[in-house]
Amino acid sequence: MPDLFSPYTLKGVTLRNRIAMSPMTMHRSVDGKVGDYHIMLMGSRAAGGFGLVFPEQIAITPDGRTSTSCAGIWDDAQVEGLARMCAMVKDMGAVPAIQLGHTGRKGSEQKPWEGKRQIAPDHPDGWQVRGPSAITYGGRYTYPVQALSIPEIHELHRAYAAAARRALAAGFEWLEMHFAHGYLGASFFSPLANQRTDDYGGSLEKRLRFHREALDAVRAVWPERLPLTMRLGSDDLHPDGVQFDEAVWAVGELKRHGLDLADLSLGMNTDDLRESPFSQAAFMVERGNRVRRECGIPVAISWNLGTPAIADRVIRDELIDLVFLGRPALANPHWPIWAARELAHHDPFSILPQDWSWWLHNRPGSENSHGWPAPSVTA
Ligand SMILES: Cc1cc2nc3c(=O)[nH]c(=O)nc-3n(C[C@H](O)[C@H](O)[C@H](O)COP(=O)(O)O)c2cc1C
């Protein structure tokens, strides 16, 4: 029976455990480039024991960013920083992953701590947002959306492929496409945002066409030996939006198009949720397990899995395959080692890079003096 610390192999890649740092947008890039800050963020989590480490969503085009301070991969000049980041992550024993994305009608934002409102297209830090249909999101996203033409959709699929090529050159070994959280892919899947009457809208099959073509474009350039995954907006929690049954069907289709793992999240194509699950522990796990069973595909889940006993249980019970941690990874760079102590792992320091673990094994000091209290102390 696997546990949270069992290695995990997908295609030609083996993670040292089942714990990933989930992608998190940081608004710390300049000209779409990552820098020392990102290398620190990724490197420290890799050194802290995470098996798979994502930076933020990386934009495939300039208008695919959340704010002008977000990272991108539309230009060869952006590869160098990403390559340094990948090298650091590998040196610390983790696998570097990239999440490619386009924010669609939810782009052109202020930084969260500056107000998080959408910025007007004629402002120097704003742009004309694009989406499947000319439907404004609402709430704090107030500006008109330009509906994409079919040639523009094809251009975006070429941008996904070009981004994947650069990601490979940078050294990433795991590629996730971000089609959740109300961003471009998620909005194509949702009737709340997509009311097209051409081949990219209408029936469920047509609402998935954008995904299939993007996946095909990436799979054509991303090696078979490396995992290709998707974060899918699997439920809009709204009667007129994406229903979870549709997502189950969609994952089956995407599997036939080369998807190796489904990372299931919410659609977030509206703020008008009929139920708010955000205060419940592990609320996506049941949905994830259904996809895992019915589609026969590995599944990763995030959302409120930061309690070690819960994270371990969902792996031991084989409900899902990987635990993605967002906020817990921000709060505690050494979450995996802390969790190992909490779960009475036989050797928590074995999760650290070899040199650190050597010192901690061979220079033990007095009992419980290493900074991670033993479970009996925290209990
Ligand atoms: C600061 C922050 C930024 C985030 N940015 C992204 C992102 O770029 N891409 C994405 O798919 N999810 C993003 N998320 C969502 C997380 O990846 C994760 O799915 C979510 O926080 C739930 O996991 P948690 O309960 O462990 O935090 C972000 C979350 C936070 C807290």
C-alpha cells in the first residue's frame, strides 16, 4: 500500500514522494522573466522535501498573464531564468514542473495587494482581454471581452506548442496545462462563458475542442517519456455551468488524446456559486476518486489537504495519486519533513538533500533540538 512518502512513477519520471507544491502566481516577474525570487521559492521547497515543484502559471502569450508582473514563456529570452530554476530544483532532488496557461477574460488584473481589480485596456498595465465569447465575467472583472476568431484560436494552439518546446529546453520534466479557475481553457468548457455557435461552442463535444487541439499541439512536441497533465475546471458549482459528469466524460476523451494525469479543480467561471466548498477539508477528493476509477487515469488533487493525516490517508486509501499543496507550501517550505515527523515516519531527515541529511543524522545534538519538534512534543 503506498503512503504519502512512497515514490511515484509516471511515464519516465519518478518523484521521491507524492507531495507537490501546487502552482501559485506570485506577481514578482519583470518582462515575464523569472528571477532570483522564483529560484529561491522553488529551490527552498525542493530542498524542503517536495517531490514535484511548480512555479506559478506561466503565460503562453503576454495577454495570458494575470498581471504585468506575471511570468511567461512566449519569448526565448525567458528561458534562461526558467532553466536556472529547473537546475536548482533538480539539484535539491525534486522534479521541476511547469504549468502553461492563459488567463483569458480574467487577465489584466492589479496585483492582489493593490486591489485585484481588472485594469482598463488603455492603461499601461492593462490589455484587451479575450475569451470564447464577448461575455464579461462580472464582479471585479468589468471590462468587455473580445471573442476570439478561429485563426486566433489556432494561433493560441501554436503558442502552446512553442511554449512547450521552450519548457523542454529549460529542463522541465512535467508539463501541466491550466484549464481551470475561469481562465481561457476553463471558459471554453463552460456554457457560462462560451456561447459560440461554431465548432468551438455549443455541445459538450465542441466545448472540449479547444482542449483537445491544445493538448494535441503540445503532445506533438512534448516527449512521450515526460508526463503531460491538465488542471481541469471540472465543476462550476452552478446549474448553468460545467457539471461534474461532463468533466468525467472530458477526462476520458483527453486521455485518448495523450493526457497522462488529471489535476481536477473547479471551473470558477462565475462568482455566483450555489455552494461554497472552500472551508471543507479535502473537498475535491471524492470527485478525483470518481475520475480515477471511471477513467482509469492517475489523479492529482489540491484544496485543503495540508493536514498530514488527511494527505496521507487519501494516498493510503488509493483515492488519488498525488497531493498538491498550495497555501501549506507557502506557509511551510519544509512541509514534507514536518508531515513526516507528524506521521511518525521512520527517518524524516532522509527526505532532505543528502548533504543536509548527513549532518542531521551524524550530528544529532540533544533530543528534539533540531527545530522540528517530535510528535510527542507537538501533541
Ligand atoms: C497565492 C496563490 C496563487 C495561486 N496561483 C495559481 C496558479 O497560478 N495556477 C493554479 O492553477 N492555481 C493557483 N492557485 C491555486 C493553488 O494551486 C491551489 O490549487 C489552491 O490554493 C488550493 O490548494 P491549497 O488548499 O493547498 O491552498 C493559487 C493559490 C494561491 C494561494
